[in-house]
Amino acid sequence: MKKHDLPSVLGGISPAEFMRDYWQRKPLLIRQAIPGMQALLTRKELFELASEEDVESRLVSGDGELKPWRMQHGPFKPRALPPLSRPHWTLLVQGVDLHVDAFANLRDRFRFIPDARLDDVMVSYASDGGGVGPHFDSYDVFLLQAQGQRRWRISAQKNLALRDDVPLKIMSQFKPSKTMLLEPGDMLYLPPQYAHEGVAVGECMTYSIGFRTPERHELAAELLSRISDADTDAAPVRYRDTDQAAVSHAALIPAGLQQFAMQSVQKLLQQPRELQCALGEMLTEPKSQVWFESQDCPRQLKAVHLDKKTRMLYDRHFVFINGESYRCQGEDAHCLRTLADTRRLEKIDSLSPQLSALLADWVQAGWAHPAKF
Ligand SMILES: [Mn+2]
């Protein structure tokens, strides 16, 4: 598999050791995770990205002491950004891996973690002293120093109370226990809910490779809504109360109606495969600002590679791509799983006509591209 060709970003630690000892457990500082690190885009290129409509960006300024915290949402015209000479501001650009090949390649170096957990690669540019204040994230994150220096202070504290007087999530009582200065190529891993603050020492750029952690209530709400939408094929079953007697307490909810409500939800949950299908569709759903450019598909399609914006996953019964699910078996399933795992597929001319047609559709939609290997 291709991922094994990529050099490790974990220093002397193996992916197995990292997942066993640090992932979701404790921070890890890796000096020279990427030796001889070169920035993957210039400040000017980053500012250009932040000016585009389909790119999510934020500008944070202030230091929480002399100047109050402020946050604005992009897009930003380059001249709308503060002068470079002004200290204490940060430009955050999300999803850079969806727009720049080099960042998609960087993202691929973290594929020892399931793709289902991946969120995106964010780039932050900070002028001297810039930062977003002490905070914690709901993500696992790798903070890779790309250019210049940033001083990180971190804390294992349990008190995660937030200030209520600022437009950002900033902690009210941050008590850092460790300080470290990151140089280009150094990388800090932080588990979710781990308090941290990074301050630029001179102008700097940091790349955050983030891994989302679904929250139970949000996940349940989303899945229930999806499977109930998918359940509409059957004839509608309506509540009936032919046995309802006359009541003297009109406001009391009938027990039969309570039971009907309970059974309605239970019925949805008795379809584990539908639930798994909804999960895969949800996990591969492109973010709202993501769009693909359609293109012509060559008549003879020999090989394809997935577009960097494409999210593709699979489970035992389905293959999922960009919010859609396909039920497949046998050789076709094997080929699509290979495409999902390696993000490329060869010898397409030898596949079943159905599968070649499907791949041609995906190429036309811009989800995949013709490739030569
Ligand atoms: Mn953070």
C-alpha cells in the first residue's frame, strides 16, 4: 500500500507505539518530525486562499491583555488583513488539504489513523506575538511548525471553564505546566480537551492536522434523522387508538401513545445495516463549501486516482464516497476497497462493465481523475 512508502512523521516512534501510548492519552513532542521542513506554501499564497469564497478562514487579533480579543470570518481581500508589521494577529485557513496538493500529500502521511477520523489540515499564519489564546479543542491534533517559531504552553488541567466576555473560546483559568519552543519541522501532538496556547515568536506558520471526534448526541441526532428519512419506502404506520375509552383527565398523555413513540424509535434501531449505511454516508459527506468540478471522461479509462477533496470509506457491506453509498460484493467490492485504501486504481479496462461505468461517472463528477501509473 502506498502509505508505507511515505516517510514517518513520528520520529523514532512506530505508528503502533504511538497509537498505543499517546493517541487520545497524552501529548507528544516530536523534534524534527519532518527534517529540513520547507513551508508548503508562501504567505502570499495563503493570503490568496483566504480571499476565496469556497475557503473557510478566520482572523483573530488581540492578546487578551492590552488589546481585547476580536474574531472576523473570511473571505479576506489581501488588503483587508492587518499590516505584517502589526503584532498579535493570526489568520486561520481551514481545509488547505482540499485545495493544495502538497497538503493532501502531508495529510496522507497520517494515514496510520483511520480516514474516518480525519477532519482537515488548517494553516495558521501569525504575526509576532499572534495566537488564539489559551483554549482546548474537541479534536486530536498534530501541530506541525512549518516556518518560524511558536512557543506552546500546555496543561493537563481538568478545569476547562471558558471566559464569557470574549468572542472566542478562551479559558478563564489557564495554568500551563509545560513550555516548549517549536522550530520548523517540530511537531506537537495533543489529545482532545488538552489545554494549550501557542504564541508566535516572530512571524510564523503552523499546520494543524486535525482528527474529529464525533459527539454522542450530535451523532445520534444525525443518524436518526438519516435513517428515518431512508425508512419512508414502507407504507406509513399511523397511531391508532380504537380502544381509547372516554377520559376524565384530558391532559394526561395516553400510555398507548407513549408506547407507540418508543416502538417507532426502536424500529429504526432494529436496522443495524441502515445505521451503518447512514454512518458511512455521513462520514464521507463533503463539507458545505466543498464543490467538485465536472470534467469529460476519456473513452478508454485505464487508471484513476481520487480527487484530493474526495472522501471515500467502506465497511463490510457498502462503499461510501462523498455522501453516497454503494452496495457491492465480490471482485467489484475488492477493487473499490483498493481504491479507497490506496486512493488509486489501475487496470480499469478489465473490470466489470457496471464498475467501469461507475468509475467513469465519478471521473465526470470530478471525484476522481484519469491517471497514468
Ligand atoms: Mn488548538
